[in-house]
Amino acid sequence: MPGLVKYCDIILGNEEDAEKVFGISPDRGDVHAGKVESSEYESVCKKLRLQFSDAKKIIITLRGSISADHNTWSGILYSGEKFFEAPVYQITHIVDRVGGGDSFTGGLIYGLLTYKDDDQKALNFAVAASCLKHTIHGDFNLVSVSEVEQLMKGDSSGRVVR
């Protein structure tokens, strides 16, 4: 895998991928504890950047598991210079996790193309889009841009109601 990743401009994975694929784990924290803190994964981003110096952005999705149908959901983006953290959403009734990563990636692509100079907003869009996908049966994210943007404007509790 490192042979392919070295050609990538953007590296994207979840909180476990760097450890499973590259042997890179957070300096502190335990992904298996069920609670995931974004600050624990800054070190993972930095280590990935050292290994893949041509990568322009490194993004990690962060899922905390409270129960089978209650997760926290967020993400971080490292531009090589600055870290961005998305809000942490409490998904209190997961309908279907299938397609959650795909919807994050699609949301990120949309966000990076739409908010070209605003990595924070691009990341927030990706996390909100994927968060909403967790409330939909099937593997397609059947939400509109306006629904995602509405969640992005939501209250500070981060609770998703659909």
C-alpha cells in the first residue's frame, strides 16, 4: 500500500486505518476504548505526513462507539500546516452505517471543490453529510446540499434529528 499512497495528494482513512496499514498509531489514546478524541490523531497525521511528504491533505474520520446504534462522529484534516477539527455529532439512532465512509468521501470532494479556500468548511460538510447518511437505509446518501448545510448550522449540541 505505501507504494500507491506515495502518489496521492489526499490521504483519507478512519481512526484505525493508519495503524492497520502503516503501523502508525496515536501517541496516546486507545481506539478500542470506544471514545475517540481528535487531539489523539494529530500525531497520526504528522507521522503520515513524514512518511508521505507530497500529500497535500490528510483526513481521518473519527467514530466513537457508545453502543451499536449510538456513535459519535467527527473528523480531522491536516493541511501540512494547520489542523482542522469538525464538530462531534451524537448519532443517537443509527439506521444504517453502510455507505458512511463513501458519503464522507463524496462530501469531502464536494466540500473541497465548493469551498476551495476553506478546509474547515469542506471538512464540516463531509462530516455533516456522512452523519446524515447514518439516518438513511441503504448505501446511498439521499440528502440534499441544503440539508447538509442546515445540519452544519445546527445548535452546539451536535445532536442529529431526522
